[in-house]
Amino acid sequence: MEKNHMNNPIIIFAVALLLLLINSYAPEDVTILGYEVKPVDFFGDVRTDDFYDDEYEDNENFDEEYDSTALQNDSAFLNSPTKYYTASVFNFNFITNFIVAELDKLTYSENPASNNRLSGNIEQLNNFFNALKKADKQQVRVAHYGDSTLEGDLISSDLRDLFQKKFGGTGVGIVPITSHDTRFRETTDLSFSDDWETASVYTRNKQRLPVGISGHVFVNGNGSWVEMKTNNRYKTVRKFNTVKLFYSHAKTGAKVKYSINGKPTVTKTLKKGNDLHVLEINCPNSKSVKFIFPGAKSAYYYGVSLESNTGVYIDNFALRGNSGVDLKKISSESLSAFYKKLNYKLVILEFGLNILSGRKTNFSRYERDMVKVIKKMKTAMPNASFILVSVHDKCIKKGSKFITDPAVPKLVQAQKNIAKKTKIAFWNLYEAMGGKNSMVKWVNSNPPKAFKDYTHFNDIGAKQEAKLIFNDLMEKYK
């Protein structure tokens, strides 16, 4: 009888070892029968670390096509709540918010050291700085655009808190009608019916619906509703005195019902026509608002602002998986219409993670496209100041350690070029957080400031970034 060698452990081990050795030398981005081969460096733990230092330096002329609708690189860790929100599973919201607020006081009482990283055309920030001097008499509005690192009102919430504590303001600003980030939204408890239709600059918009300032547009079903409630984590946004509903293309006789703080509903008739309109509700010291929309597709809706008459308001516009280039899909007419209603004094653009893909080290096309985006926005918002925030450090694993993705410094340089060509200010977040390999320090700090994907900040890191940029801005403020 022939002996069966298939169960021989030595043979099995030898075959497995051979496959691992072969895989160690497999090139990246190879697929076999539809499955991507992921190289494993079998000798990673015995190589010297400098073996990897210059690995990707020979790809200077690579300029691949990019499609932001397919880029979801920066969303992976933002689909679950940060560590402080475990108690929300049991709906202990009051207790959770109290604990979070107290942890904030203990953990963040110190101000981070600042070597000012603002450069470029800093003089054009004077429009914003001059507005801050009058914040006790008027609104100072800021539009904060970014990829999903801003989802959940991350970074914006802490930056808003710092500005409002110094310059005043009561309310969170614009909140979307629907959102992916309801489970971990920092400042507002958002709930809505499941019959809303949504189009955005980063999803397919087959009907070519006009998107608003946030890059989104929302269309109601018959009886659709949305409710927004404040929470206790940030003192300055626990209440609001005014609610504004933004809409356009309202049908003749279209109505909306609303309730403030759970009180009896009030019915209002919307203004018909294609122009951008605002339904404004005066409601001092309020904590919640609910809208009900009778009649399907009664209008195009763009969001609700919770605010007051004076102080600073930072509108969080997170575009999941986006490189920033898709902002070109917001029409000049829409940008101008919202600018006339909101009078933005500062626009912050914070993108980059989603253009870091594979071995891409040539960002000339991205540079050209972002220059066009910013020039378009500057034309539509002529008196607003602009800041382009660089990509932050992002690490990849090479051998036994994590190192800065070699493309990061090249992208930072491309973003400097964008700021120079568009004559706006540039804030170097990469350098502010420590430069090369700084993400490793943020991940390993106590408490950690970033997730172990070595790509995304957690809520502690978001707070740190907000303090860094706030301190640098205040150093320039006169």
C-alpha cells in the first residue's frame, strides 16, 4: 500500500515556508483570480530598519487618475464610536457626557507648545481677524471643509469651543439633515426618518440636484422628519437662540412643521421659487428642534443652523473619502447664494489622506485641480479669508516598525504650492504634530492621540490639532 505523505507535518511546514518566501518577493498590487496578493516580508524582523528608508523614491513621474467617489481610505476607523462613547450603547447619555467633560478638563488643561506653522499669504487673514474684533456685535462664520477626519464634528467641535470661549457664540452652527456619523457626532444628537433622498459631490447625482454649501442636498418623502438635540459635552453649544432651515426650489404651498423643546408644532409655508431661502425661528435658550415635512419632495433642503446673533460659528462640512477636488461640483451660484446668507469670514480646507494611495508621489494633477477649486471659492466668497491645512503624518509598516509614508512630505510640498498659487494662508499640520514619524508618537502617547491604523486621530488627537491651529492663529491675531 502506497504511503500517504499529505499528512506529513514536515512536508506541510516546508510547503508553507516556501510559499511565504515566494510571497516576500511578490510585487504590490498583484491579483490572482480576482484576489489581491498582499506581500508579507518574511525577513522583516531581522532586516535593519534603514533597508526600507528609500524604498519608494524612484516613482517621481507617477501621476495616476483618481476618482474621489471610490476613495474611502479615511473612513475605516470612523464608522465606530471613540472609546468614550461605550456607555451610549445603554443610552446613559447624561452620565457619558458628564464623564467626557470631566476627562477633558483633566487631560487637556495644558496648552500645547506652538512653533507657529502658518505661512503663505497671512495678510489675507486680516479679514477674519478684523471680524473677530466685532464678534460681540455680529456673527463671525467659519466654513471648515475636510475629509472624514472631520466626521462627527471632530476637530471642528474643539476649534469652535476655543473660539466661542474667547469671542462668544452660542450654538453649533450648521447640522446636516442626515449623516453617516450619528453614533459618534460630538456636539449634536441627530436623528431622522429613513425615507430621505440624498445627493452629494462625492456620490452619484443622477438627477443633477443642486448641492449646497456643504456639498449635499436632501429631498424629503411624505412625512419625513429630522430632530436635533444638544448635549452637555461642550458648554457653548448646549443651547441656541435661533434656528435656520435652508432650502430652495420649494413647491407652491409647500409647508413645514416644527417643534421647539418638544412643544406643540407650528406650521409655516415655505417661499416658492428656485432661490435659496431661509426659514428663521426665534427660540431663546432652546435645546432641541424637530422638523416634519408633509408632502413628498416639497423642496430641496440643505441643513439646519443652531445659532445666536453674535459670536463665532464653525460649520463642519465633512466629505467622506474625499480628496477635496469634488468641491468643484458645488456651483458658483450656490456658493455665492450661501455666502450672501452667511457671510463667511474664514474658509478652512483640510484634505489629503485620500490622495495618498499606493506609490503615488507625483501630485501635479491634484495640485492643478485644487488650485481651480480654491480660485472658484475665492471668487464666490470675495471677502473670506482662506487657510489650506496640510495632510497630517500617516505611517506605513515596513519591517519591524512604522514609518512615515514617503509620499506624505511630497504631498505637503504640493499643498504649499497650491497655497502659493492661490495666494492664501497655509498651515503645516504635518510639522505641527512633529514631522517625520510623529504619528508613531501620537499613537503611543499616554493617552493615545491616534488610532492604531497610524492614519486617523482619535478625539484626543482632534482636540490637540484644534489647540495647535487655534494657538497659531491667535499668535497672528492683533
